[in-house]
Amino acid sequence: MYAIIAGAGKVGRNLARELISKDHEVTLIESSRSCYLACEEEFEHAVQYGDATELWVLERAGIQRADLVIAVTGDDEDNILVCQVAKEKYLCGRIIARVNNPRNHDHFRLLGIQPAVSATDLILRLIEHEVPRYGLVHLLALEEERLEIIELEVADDAPTVGEKVADIALPEGCLIISVLRGGSGFVPKHDTVIEAGDEVLLVLDPGLEEAITAYFAPDGTPAAF
Amino acid sequence: MFILIVGAGRVGSAVAKSALAAGHEVSVLDEDPLSHERLDAGQSKSWEDSGGQFTVGTALETDALIQAGIERADAFIASTAGDNTNLVIAQLAQKRFGVEKAIVRVMDPARADWYREQGLHTISPTKHAIEMFERALTSEAA
């Protein structure tokens, strides 16, 4: 695979190292002269000096044959531009953008820049995972594929406590895929009995979160996402 | 016509003043409060007294754009110092807020050309400068 990475900051450099170690071809593009010189020694021909939002810089890096373009500069507008041009002008099959300011996430979505990854959002999800008073945790949300995996802690007063998995009439479009109990997880069988304090993992169609919450954590507040 | 101008530099502020003088309703958004002075410079009355609106905020902030009146804007001008910022906010104006006329200043001729093909009204001062230099050269040579 050939990947172009715009921005040779900490994120860009580490991504490049990982990809190179997995035998992928990588070109890093960095617009700050000092930063470029600092990584040139390590990355040699795999780093180029230039502004990745300039079309000729992308072309010099061989964007026409790139399988993946990753924009991880510290500037959200630049990341949007690089990905938009890669996707729509050079018809690159895969793009990934970094969102620096989570308030800009909507802009990425509106302009079709997906997936867009925000460190703040990722950390927020980890906080939700670690702080159980949030009833519902989004573990994975693939918007394009319309697929979600959520985690719910089963409340004491949940209607499903004491029920066998086979007897729980969940709405269509969701499935219990794992139960975490006493620190370890297992795939439930049809006769597994749900207990209060269990954490259940469900795969579901988007939009079913609230309906599902009622089954396992009736008073839980779904996290706002 | 209600015109929203984002970026009150030399170009943005001059266009704002002439549009206001031409009888349009004009709102200006800039992240630097000092840029307001450019709107007052050379005028007998202050920008607000002449009927202009000024909002401090950054261009990508939805709240700032709404406060500056983007929802009722008939025309949108993106004239900040950043090409990429201008290109992104002009697309937001069109796609999120349905502004009909979005005009974008793009210094880089290559990006200006490509985004024009995508339906944005781009203006590239660099391109004009290049053409004028070339014309000046050839006319002097003649």
C-alpha cells in the first residue's frame, strides 16, 4: 500500500514509522522547514518538504497512485482541504483526517471527509468507559457502514435482570454479542442469564440506543453524542 | 442585499465599505477586534453609525457565523488570510446555510481553478497579478 501523510508532527511521524515497519510505502509531507529537517535524517526520501494543500506538492508526492491519504496537520482547514482534494480531484480510495478542534467535527462530516478522528472524542469515550455512571458507551460507530457497538451496564431494576438471553425480545436490528461479568467477558449462549451489574455489549443499527437503554438501564442517561 | 464578509483585511474591509455605501446591508466577521479600525478609517462616521455590523469571532465557529447573520445572508465573501479557511467556510456557507452567492478569495491559482470547477466563485488575486505583469512586460517590450 502507498500512503501519503500530510503533517510530520508527533502523530504523522509515528503513523509513518508504524506503516513503514509493516512494509508499506510512505511519504510524509511537512511544511515547516525546521520540522522537515528534523525528520529528514530518520525518514530520508520518505519525507518531503512542502505545503500539502498545494496541488503540485501532492502531485510531486505521487498522489495519483496513493491508496491512502492521511491528513494530520494541526490545522483543521488544511486537513479538510488535503482530504477533499485527494478524494474528489485525485480520486484516492481512502482518506483519514484528524480533527484538532472537536467543534469542527460537523464541518468534516458536512464536506464528506470521513473518517475524521478527534483525540478529544476518543478520550471522551474512554472516560465514558472508565466512569460507569454514564449508562451507555459507544465503543464503535462506523457511520458509513451504519453500524454501532455499544456497552451498557445492567441496572438493578432492569427488566432483563434474571432473564435468559433467548427470552429477551430485543427490537429488530440489535444483538447481544458479549457479556462482561466480574472482569472477564464471554459470548453469551441462549440460556445465559443476565445479572445486575453485567456489562453487555450490543451491536445495533444506529438510532436504537434509546430503545435498547430501556431494556438494560431504564434510568440510565445515554451519553449525548 | 444582505452581505456577510468574513475577514476584514485590506480587501474585505474595502469591499465592505463600498457595499455599504452602495446601499447594501453589510455584516463583517473577523477574529481580530482591531480590524474594526480598518472599517472606520477614512470615514466621517463610525462603521456602526453608518449602519454596518461587526462581529468578533473565528470563521469556523458556527455560533460566530450565526451571530454575524449568515442565516439570512444573500451573499457571502470569504476574504481571510488563509486560502484553505476561505475555501472551507465558503462551502459551509453554501452547504450548511444555503447562501446562494459565495465568493472566495484564493491566492493559489491552482486551488482557485479547481474549486471553480467544483462550483465555487473563486477570485485569485495572484492570477490577476501574473497576467498584469505579463501584459506590462510585453507592452514595454513592444
